[in-house]
Amino acid sequence: MKSKLSYLILMLTIVLLVGCTNAEDAAITEEDTDTQIVTTEEPSKNNEKEETITTDVEEQKVEEPLEEPKVEEEQPQPKKEQFSGYTPIEVDGGDLSGYREPNVVVNIGYGDREYWGFTNDNGQLVRVVADEITLQDDNNEPVLSTGRYYSDEAKVPGVESAVLDEGHIIADSLGGVSNAYNITPQDSTLNRHGDQAYVENEIRRAGGASDFEAIITYPNEETQIPSSYQYTYTINGNVISDSFENVNPDEVNESLGLTGNNESEAKSESVSTNEGELSSIDTNGNGIVTIGEAKAAGFSIPITQDHWLYQYMQDRDHDGMVGE
């Protein structure tokens, strides 16, 4: 009996010890589980924070370019918008109407050229400017046999006079058009052989010019016939300025006693002309020398009426020059 009792006590002791051990293990396991759960959740929260921060940074990166246009440099304004006080309008280069709108600016350059004519309150052409003068290119532009872009010029009031030409401020040969914003009634001699012709010849001879400006003045507010011109332009870095009145220079020179006798010189030049020389220029033998034939023979264009070849050419606009 005593042995059995001892055996039972031993068994109960073992059972109690095993039960306590399992309880402790269970508690430890629960604690570990809780710790693992906490450990698992905490990085998740951190990840959310990181994701939130990352999203904010990404949003900031997306928003930054939206602010860039505020600091963009201003683009250069079109040329027309820089002419404060004048309304830019477009007029066909061959428009024969002599009427001009008041206080407007018009591009009077042929093709891509930018030559600008300005009018005042009275519709008078008072200023013409061009950054660059580009000569006429009769090999690549539709130039007529007369050497002009158009067959006629604008009929500005005053050109009906027998002694006044339809004078270009910027000639055809310099790339100017023939509407009223480039035409003024100009003394014929002045236009063909005087200062106006000189200005055009100098620019042609130099192959162009820069910083061109013409200022045109009038005796009153009603007339469209200028009283004087002032030209300023740059050739090969040299600034040239020329002012002259809208009068016959020969008459002025004669009144000043400055007229010379060039008759002998003209006769001498005429004597050098012979049928053999003409036939070598007039290749088709029709008695008329074209601009192309004159150029092929080595003559400089335009041919003016004081040149011996002029009498064999067709000056259809009767301005004393062929091919200007």
C-alpha cells in the first residue's frame, strides 16, 4: 500500500509539473505571437508613412514644372507690333491706287524683304525704313523684261504732272514694290539723273545696304508732293547721308552757274558706237537690245538714257532707265 501511495504521489507531481510547463509555454507563445504581430504591424505603419512621404515628394516633383512658365523669357515680338502708334495693314505690291491710309505702316518689300513705309495723319508718306536692303534677283524672282516687278506704279496725286515721275523711295532694283506706300511724285530729272538716282546707284554698286531710312517732308498738309528727302544708310560700315529738295537739279545748277558743257563728251562716246559692236550685242539682229543681251555682253544694269546703248533698248515706263 505504501508503495502504491508513493507511486500515485509521484504521478500527480509529474502531471502538475507538465501542466505548469505547458501553461508557461503557452504564455510565452502568446507573448511571442503578440510581439510578432506588433513587429509586423509597425513596419507596415512605417511603410505607409514612407509611401505617404514618397507620394508627397512625387507630387512636388510633378508640380514643380508647372511653375517654370512663370520665369520663361519673353519671346521677341513681331516686327509690326513694335511700331507703336501705327496700324499695320497689308497692301498688294502692285496696287495702283494712289490712296494711302493715315497713321499706318505697310511692308513695301518684295517677297520676303521687310521694308516699312509710314504715313502721318494726312496719309502722307513720311518715313521708310529697312534693316537690310537686298537687291533684286532677276534670276530667281519674276522680273518683267523692263526690269520691274510690276508693269506700272501707283497713281499718287501729283504724278499726272509732265515733270513729275512716279518715284520709288526704294527702287525695284533694290527690292521695292510699286504701291502708294513706296511712291511719291518726284521731279523727273531728280529721279532719273539726280540725287535720287545717285542713292540707288550707290546701293546697287555696293550690293546692298543696311540701316536704311528715308525721311520725306511736305510743304503743307494737303499735298502728296514732297518738298524734300533725306536718306541715311550704311554701306561697308560707312554711314552715308544725303538730303535734297524735290526740284530739277539741272535748273538749280544752271541758276548757280554750275552747269557744264558735256556735249563734247556725249559726242565722243557716241562715236565709239558702231554697227559691228551693236551686232555683237543684239544677237537676234532685230535692232532691239534686251536686258539679257546687255548683261550677256558685260554691261552693268540699269542702262540710263545717257548711255549709248539706251537708244537701242525699250524704256517702257519712260523713266530714263532700263533694268532699274
